[in-house]
Amino acid sequence: MSEIRNLQPQAIWENFYLLTQVPRPSGHLQKIQQFLLDWAKQKGIEAHLDNAGNVHMYKAASPGMEDCKVVTLQGHMDMVPQKTADSPHNFETDPIETYIDGEWVRARNTTLGADDGMAVATIMAIMEDNTLKHGPLEGFITADEESTMGGVNDMEAGSLKGEILLNLDNETEGEMIIGSAGGVNLTATLEYKEVETDAEDAAVRVVLGQLLGGHSGLEINEGRANANKLMARLVQDAIANFEARLATWKGGNMRNAIPRDAEVVLTLPKENVDAFKEVVAEWRDTFVGEYGSIEKSLSLEVFDTELPAMEVPEEVQDNLVNALCACHNGVFRFIPEVPSIVETSSNLAIVEIAGGQTFFKVLIRSSRDSMREALGEALESAFAMAGMKVEFSGDYPAWQPNPQSEIVALMKDVYRDLFGAENHVQVIHAGLECGVIGSKMPGMDMVSFGPTLRSPHTPNERCFIPSVEKYYQFVLATLERTPKK
């Protein structure tokens, strides 16, 4: 695992290795928060933890650059906890096991955490290096970006010192982001009274898995399968044609990750089991026919299992499955003026039905508030017809581009001077913290960039090694040319 410490630039990879040794899944950040504070104290760096769980670090300007604008270097400390079905990894206790695969760094059967560990490692590298040239610096390492954006949503307005924000949470080197979509979480819940299963029935466990999954902002337009949506079609068939009853359902675990797997337990008359197993094989062929060019490892299996004592009442079951089938998932609309960019989408991320409790989680994204509201109302209608309680939470605003951005113009020049090429400037559908930060810090000049990552939010997440050195050169050169106040 430690071989990544010898990669270049060593200042980043050494710190990234340290981060892989500290568990930091969203919602469980005490260990990483304490690690960052202890690290800063050891290095003699001023740092504190704010009331929202964010870590702030400060560094004075190098000699002769005291009159530069204050730059805030920003990234998030949490990572998405995704792993393969056979991985025993515990994200709350175990270190990430990294390895080098050609020109890529990967993790063994889990997410790598380069999203956004690369940003945190960059901030650490800059804060500890007293040979660099820069103006006044602030490191701002935020909490729970991947789950609720709680760190920035709960930060105090005006609490940052920076006039320029360098958000280090983009996934393509040679690209600068100047705008991103906003979003909101939809949670639908329902309590029901379980009923006893028929003692003469049999039970089966249906397991759908090994899908690509992926980032529900960056990869929502790539036609990847959503495990919950596929399972809903199969379960609806089982209910309609095999007298099946639903006992439990579990699919997905993160609101911003396209669900890779789903599992249900069904009861049905014993005489229907063999025919149902044949139909499951037919559904496998159907799904492979629909998604085989993308989902090359798709698996769908059915197993005999112990008959559960309780199951979902028939009317409740029918309503829930109908709602899941009706729930929109994927791209809702592209930006009319820029049809290559997604404007509005939804991700049916989490489905849990068991023990008298139902929990659905959908992340809605849009760069247009009215369309975000329209899609939210459509989804709310589908779930409300099933008798579910629907709540919206964790909303964050879109980040609107600033065509007069001083830092973007400067960084375009810096990139051209360094590499003799143009840095591509665009807006993206993925949600970044910049929209929330901008609402708390009006007038802050913001841009997002980073090294090249692929398949974040999945166990196939990887970081392109050559991109890290280019990215770090770009960061340092930008800091050397920080505008004056």
C-alpha cells in the first residue's frame, strides 16, 4: 500500500497515503477531523474545527506577497464508501488498500477516496512547504460533502477569509469548472404493519449486482443501469404473474451514487418457484440485451432462502412497487442552449423496505431552479399516490458562471504559459460546494479544477498518476501569480 508514497509529486502522494490510513466515510468524520488537527499542530500550522465540522488552516504570505488577495484552497474530507460484494472492508475502521496499476492508482475492491482526498493532500502539501511563493492562504476542508453538504450548508456566513476560492474537486486535468448544478434530496417514507407469511409458501432471494454504478452527476447521462429500477420491473412481474409477495428490499447506499446492486426477498406458492426461476433467467437476458454494451458484468441470480415470518401487506406492496416503477430516474432534460450538458436529473439512490419501515432516497439535480422544482413535484406525486410521506432536505443552489472572473482569466493564461495548451472552461451537472459557499460569501471569485479521476463513487475509482504532477504545477504557478488586492 505504501508504494504510492514514492510517486511524484511526492508532497501530494505522501499526504494522500496518510489520508488512506484514516477512515473517513461520510457521516463518520471524527477520526479524520482529529487527524487533520493533530497533523496541523505537529507541523506548526494554525488550524481549528468550526461548528459545522469543517477544518480551517491558515498560512501567512511568503515575503513580498503580503499585498496579494487571500486565496482559499478548498476540498472535502469525506469519501463515498462503496465496495464490491465480496469485499470484507469496513469503512469505519479499515484503511484503504491502494495499489499502482500502470499509470493509475486504484484501491483494492473499494472506492479510492481520491475524491476528494487529492484536494486535502494538496492543501496539506502547500501548508507544510515553506519554500513556496504565495499570498495569504486559507485551507478549508469541509465535512460530509458526499452525503448532505452539511459542512458548507451549516457554515457561518462570512466565516472565510479568502477573496478567491480554488475548489480542488474536479475530476479532469486540463479542465476548469466555472458553474455547476444545484440539488435537493427527496426522502419518501412509509410505516406499515407487517402481516404473517403463508406457512405453505416458499421464499426466494433475488440478487442483482455487479453494475457499474457511478457518480450520479458526472455519469448520469451515460446510460448506466440503476439496480433499483431494474429490480422494480422484475418484482412487478413476480407480483402480477407468480402470486409473489414482497418481504424485504435493499438497494443502494449513497444518495449521489448510481446504485450498483439490489436484493429482495419474495414469498410465493411453492408450485410457482421453478417457473419464477426460469423467468428470472429471462429477465437476466433482457437486461443484458438492454445494457450489455455498458454493463458488461451484470449479474442476476435467484436463490432459495428461509421463509420469513412476516411480509409487506399486499396493498402496500403493490403501491410501493408501482411507485418505484413510476419514479423518474436519469436525465430529465438537457440544457436547451447547450444540449451536450444535462440540466435536470434524478437518481433513485436508496430503497429499503423491511420490518414495517420503508425508506426511499432520491437526489434531484438541476441548474435551473424551476425544473428542479418541477421534477421534485413529479416525484412527490408518484410517492404520495403510494401513501408515502415525502420530505425535501439538503438543498443547495446552482453555481452560476461569472464571465468576468479575474481568477479564471489569470488561470487560463497560467495554463497556456505552463503547457502550451488551452485549459477547457465549462459548467457541469455534478453538484459542487461552490454554489453554497458563494451564497455565504457573496462576491468570492471561484473556480474548480483537479487531477484526472475516473469512476468516482465506485470500487473502480482511480487516479491518473501523470495528471497529478501537471495539476500540482498548475496550482503552485497560480498561487505565485495571485492577483493584488
